[in-house]
Amino acid sequence: MGKYIFILFLVSLLSGCFHEEIKEEEVVALVDGREITLKDIHSINIMGGEESLLKMIVNYTKEEVAVLEAQDKGIQVTENVEVLMDLVFPLGESGNEHIFEKKANELGITIEEYYETYYKKRLERDEYVNQLINKEFDLLNVDEADIEEYIQTLLEKYEVEILL
């Protein structure tokens, strides 16, 4: 755990100094041996915003290990995601179409392609994380530090490496 804390400290320290341009296809992290590109992160980071690149990478890797752990534990999300796509956030009625359009343009695809591929992936990842946290913790008696500690153990288990 000390190794990961040092890496996070180093990442935090460097985040203010890092200005080099990174290409979308560049590998920025490894999770369980799988390469994570900047495009992977940007494609599902719906809101964008002022978050630093290094913070986005760290957050993505935390989410990725939670998704992997949920899948390892047999958590299924397909039905819930379909309900969310069809009933809660239907294309044309979600109120997020301007965001979909912006993200689709960034990726060079249509709004429909973005919605069916990347937005669905975003909802799926959120659902995996939510179900894992619900399964592992009593939500009435847990604090953020407990969840963060759990995620730290997953970062070690899935051998996260940030490559910047």
C-alpha cells in the first residue's frame, strides 16, 4: 500500500507541473495489465470540466478496478443499464443531448453512436461501481474513508500503474 500512496503523492505533485500534449491514442495507465488510453478516459468522461489530466487518470483507474472487482464477484448490470437507457435517459429526452453532441463531435461519430456506445458504457460502469459498493458496505454505517481504503486495496490487487 505504501508504494501506491507514494505513486499518488507523486502524481499529485506532478499534476500541477504537467503541460506536455498527450495524444488520444497514447497509453496513460495500466490496470491488471490492460492498457488505458487517453481516448478511453475522454470518451466516457461526460462532463469534462476543469479536472486535471492526472486526476482524470487516477479517477478512471479507481473506477476501473471497482468495475473489475464487481465483474469478478459476478455482479450483473445489463438489465439495469437497459432500463436506464430506455426509461431514465432515452435519447432525445434525457436533457443531455448537447453534451452527447459535443462528445460525439470530439470523437468524430454521430450522437446516436455516442449514446449507444459511450454513454451506455458510462452508465454500465456507474452501475457496476454502485452495485459493488452496495454489496460490500452497509451504506447507513460507512464513510468515504472506508470506501477509499477499499478502493486502495483494489488498486493494489489489480496492479494499477500510471504511465505519465
